[in-house]
Amino acid sequence: MKIKRIIKWGAVSIFFALITCLFIAYWTSTNDCGRSIPPGSERMKAIRYCAYGSPDVLKVEQVEKPVPNDNEVLVRVRAASLNSLEAVIIRDLWITRLMSGLRKPKVTRFGRDFAGVVEAVGKSVSEFKAGNEVFGVKWGAVAEYVCVFEQRAIVSKPANITFEQAGAAGVAGLTALQGLRKGNIHAGQKVVINGASGGVGTFALQIAKAFDTEVTAVCSTRNVEMARSLGADHVIDYTNEDFTRGDQRYDVLFDNVGNRSFSERRRILKPHGICVMAGIGSMGAIDDPLNRIAGTFTASLRSRFADQKFERYTTAFNKTDLTFLRDLMEEGKVTPVVEKTYPVSETAEAVRYLQQGHVRGKLVIKIAEESTHSHETTEENR
């Protein structure tokens, strides 16, 4: 009886301790939305969101312009782009509150991909100078300026691509590159990409071809010709054919959607083949992110008892891989696909379109030189 009493009161104590911790975390969750800009500070326009909700929470506001430290680069942003995480992180879901702040988002700035021109550098910076064209990854990219550490994810922009294309490359390109490496990709392999027409998918298709593999792209009818133009050896229209029911077996399945069961994906892999699970599905429309996350963990665990492996990973935003991606673009082996561009004032509209889940390539926000025509379709996708 004494042991039962100890267990009972121990459980009650743990329960109340958890409630107390959650209560404290909730009420101490705050952000900078109520703070004023210090007098004398320079200002800039940036997209911020001070609460969770629909894309309408995204507002163009005046914020303090960053000043580069000794080892930082100040970039005047010309273009930024949207990724699936941005479409999810603003939503009023309990999982986003756990990640970003229980009561309100702790980080209020929006976007990660940027491309622009160096405006100033810290005194310890040696790689860049004012006037250099660059691109990279930094949170809060949908703004007139960003400050980036010299040794982080920032590299020179290839001369053969536009600012809009460069601004679409960082997150999606690194996610595709590191995912394919997770699948131990090498020349001569057969690779299938499920979701080959979205942001990550269009990069994965081209990077896989750059590794001299035989690539099968899975996409919808409207994207079949685009996939072929990007170099796919075979294209499967999922509206007419189930790619998991065919006779072909693959060395690598780059699963960019996560809409197939564990057994269906195993079926199309060769013995010792690898399924790479790219995040929680990067096609934009993610109605139940928790189930997606749970599914990747479950598949990875189950594959420990099978010949084929299911690999999950977190994208690392580093200079080395970004340089490799830059070189592929400079050599003409990879060209970012941009479906539409929007002025910064229509960022919310762009996110709404992204959340529908059928974006072809990337959506780009023009910052410094806004287009006079909203949501303009790029020339290559007309």
C-alpha cells in the first residue's frame, strides 16, 4: 500500500509540474511586435506575423534595418521565395505552437531564401564586398535587407541566372541535394522522384541527372512536359498510373510527398534500395503535419528490420553544399523553376496559392524592384 501511495502522489506531482511548466511557457511566450523602433535607427520594410492564423496574418511593416557586425554581410534583397515550412509555420496548429511559441510566434520575421546585392560588410569579412551579387538562406528573408554571417549559407550568385531564380534556390536546392546524398546516389542508378514538379522535386530531378542516373519523375498531367524538359528519362502521370504498381524497381526513391504506405514504397525498391523521405512532404498542402512527421519516424524505424532502408534527415544550411549547388547552376546542370512572382505587398496571396499544394517549382517574392504586374507568370512557364 505504501508503494502504491508513493506512485500515486508521484504521478500527481509530475502532472501538476507539467501543467505549471506549460502555463509558464504559455504566458512567457512573447515576441517583438509591441516594441518600437529606437529613435535614430534606420528603417526598412519587412513581412512580419504577430499571431498564428491564415495568410492574412502576414503584414508589410516598418522594422529596424539591421547593421552588420564585424563578421556579417548586409544584403539588399532583390528576391525571396516561399517554402512549404513557411506555409505551415504560420497556421494555428498546436504543433506549430510547440515549435514556434505557445501563445504567439517568438520569431515574427518570414521567409528564408534570398538573393540580392551586398550593401555593406563587417570589418572582418574578406570574401564579399559591396556590389557583389549573392544568394543564400537566412530567416526573415522577405524584407528589404538581411544580415548574414560570412561563413554561413551565403555564396556568390552565378551570372547565368536571375535574382528571382537565385532567390528560389537555397532551401529547396539544399533539401534535394542532401536528400539524394542520403540515398547514396551515384552514377548508373535508377532513381524515382515522387513529387517531381514542386520546389524540391524540380531540383531533385535535375541534381539526380547531374549525378548521371536514370531518373523517373512522378507528377500530374500538366507537369509531364516540364519534367521531360528538365531531363527526366521517364515520366509517370500519377492521375493515369500508379507508380507503385509497375514492374520497375529502383535504387533510390526520393519521396517528396509521403502519400504512399510503407509496403507500397518497399515494393518498388530493389533489394538494399533506399527511400529518402524529404521532410513532411514538400508540396505545400499539408493538412496534418503531425501524421506526416509520425509517418516518417515509423517508416524509418520499421526499415531497420528490412533490407530496404527508409532515411529521414534535416536539411543543413551550410556554405559547402550551397557552393556545390551554385556550381551546378553555373555549369547549366540545374536551373531553378519559378512559376510565379509576386510583389511583397501580395505575400499573403502567394502563401494562399502555395497552401493549395500544386505549385510548379517555386513562388518568388520581388522585394527591391517590385513587378508592376502582380503574380506574374515567368517566361519559361507560359
